[in-house]
Amino acid sequence: MSGLRAILARWAAALAVVGALALAAMTAAAVHYRGAARTEAAGRAADRAGYVAAQAEATRFAAEAIHHQEAVYRMKAAQQDQTHETELAQARAAGAAYAAAHRVQPKAAQGGGGTALAAAPGDGTGLRTPVPAAGVVVSEQDLQACSEVTAYAMSLRDWALGMEAQ
């Protein structure tokens, strides 16, 4: 054991210096890696903030695009409604003109003179019972309903063909 004490006594100063250097190196390494970890955490936080900002900007752009497209759709719908209203008015006028031109007129009463209409049996429509077999009698309301439905169907057809063209 005395040999070991002699070696330790001889090298005590050198071992103290080596121990101090090892402690300093380990402390420096710990400080370095702690700084690197902080730098990495700060970089990740900055990246995260960038992602959040980019997502907010993308959300804003998407909302603007949706609002713009909705405005375009509203404008197209208003134009289509206006076109439909115009076509509907034309169809109603055409139906009224057709009804006026093809109206079944009741015959005047015989021997009464003047414009009195003959009394109609049954339903009180003013028409005589025998209606020509070649004709079909439709009420003016039914004629207008058919005109309106046809105008609506034609508007839908034009709209559908317009969608196909886009």
C-alpha cells in the first residue's frame, strides 16, 4: 500500500489538474447541450408560430374565396331569376293571347234579340251541352298553369345546359 501512496503523492497535483479539467469539460458540455436544447426549443416554437400564422392566412384566403364564389352564385341566381320572370311574363301573355284567340263562345239565345246568352243546363258555364268532338275545352286557369310550368321547365333546361357548358 505504501507504493500506491507514493505514486498518489507524486501524481496528486497532476490528478487534481486532470480531475479539474474533466469537471470543467463536463460542465462546458452540459452548458453547451443545455444551450443547444434551448435553441432547438426556440426554433421549434418559431416553426409552430409560423405554421399557426400560415394556417390562419390560408383560412382567411379560403373564406375570401368562398365569399367571392357565393357572391358570384348570388349574382347568377339573380340574373337567372330575372330571366325566368321575363320568360314567365311572356308565357303568361302568350297563354292569355291563345285563350282569347281560341275561346269557345256561347251561342246567343234564339228569338230574344240582344246579347243575352242562352241558358246553359247543368254546370252554369254558359256553354251549350254539345261541344265539337274534335276539340278539348281547357279552363283559362289550366292554360295559365301549363304555360307557367312550361316556362319553368324551359328555364331549368337552359340552366342545366349552361352548367354542362361550364
